[in-house]
Amino acid sequence: MTSLCWNLAALLLFLSASPLLNSHHFTYAASTSPPITHPQIKFITGLGSDKNYEDDYPDEEHPPEVPSSVRTPFLHATPQLCQYDSCSENQEPCADLVRKTGCLCPGISGADVPPHAPRIQALLPISKGDDRGKVEVQWCAPSSVVSRYRVVIQVSEGDVLEFGDVSRRGLVGSLEAGTKVCVEAVNKAGHSIPSDFSCMRYDPPASSDHELLIGVIAGGVAFLLLLIIAAVILWKYQMHQKAKRDSTDGLGNPSYSTEGTL
């Protein structure tokens, strides 16, 4: 009976001690195991939708504006040079082309300084039409503001002819060979100074009549030389034939002897 009581007491003591042991082992295992990290998931919505994000702000708030200094600038086309030829006549001024197309003009001096000298191109004689016998002067505009041009013929009279600012050619009277012609540019500040490239001496080309005369003379001289050569050849031939006949006649005569008379 006593042993049975002791067995029951030991069983009760074991049962009461079992939860403490289990909790101790669980706490030890939890303390020694590494912590578990769960991945953080972020949700992104509204990609590719036509949602107006201004609705996400209250009525009194608006999305912040991007300053103009940090905005991406637009790429502009590189300006091109104006289609302007300083030697072409009656063309639109380069300043007007700039206002219309935004092109770039060659640098020019202002109207408050005397212009640079224009460049003379040619002195061409007129051989047809009503202006036959006159000379056409051609020039190119300088890089300056010009109100008009003057063509100066440097002879004893000192003739001066004026033309408009868009002109690049002008007719003058007949010129003698070697006459010096200069082109001057003029504006309100003065006129250009003559230079080597703004002046030219007139050198008329040979006329067709003159060339024809030279050709006729050359042909006549050549024909005369041919006649002289032919005459000399014919004369020599006749002299040779005559000498041959004389030699034949002398051998046929018995009284003829190379050693003298018989």
C-alpha cells in the first residue's frame, strides 16, 4: 500500500514538471534559430493608363511645376548662309532675306562709315543691237552699306556715271584702248577709295573684220610663196632639159670632138 502511494506521487510530480521542460526547450530553440525575414512587396498601379494624376491632389493643391531652367530645350536647326550673290543684279537685299528666313548674311560695315571699294569684273564691248560700240562695265558689291555706285572714266574730261544700289552693271560710251575705268561705292558717309581691284584698263578684243583681214593677207603671202617655189622648180627643170639636149646634139655631130676641132 505504501509503495502504491509513492508511485502515484512520483507520477503526479512528473506530469507537473513536463510543461516546464517543454517550454524551456521551445524557448531555447527559438532563441538559437536565426530570425526569419519576410520579403517586402511593393505594388505599382496605373502604369500605361490614361489616369489624370491631378485628381490625386486636393482642389487646393497642384503638382509642382518644373522650372524652365531645368526643362529639356528643343533642338533648333543650324542657321544657313543667305542665298545672296554680291555680283548679281537687282536681287533682294540680304537684310530682307534675314528677316524672312533667318539666314546669315556676310558681315558688312554700317552706313556711318565710308564703304569699301567694289570689285570690278569686266569691261565688255557691245557688238550688236542699239548699244553697239558701247562698253558694259560689270562689278561686285562690297561688304558695306551702299546707296549708289559711280563709274569714273579717267580721261581728260573725267566722265562720271551714276547707278542705283542694286545695279551691278552699266553702259558707258565707246572707249579707247588703255582707258582706265573705276567703280566707286557711295553712301551718306562718303565714297570708297579706288584700288587695284576696283579699276581696270580697257583692252578691246580684236574685231572679226580685223581678223578676216589678217587671214586674207596671210593667205595671199602663202600663195605668193608657193608660186615663187613652183617657178624656181620649173626653171631648174627647164635648165636641166636644155643642158641634156645640148649634150645629145654635140655627140651626134662628127665634127664635134671633146679634144678640140679635127
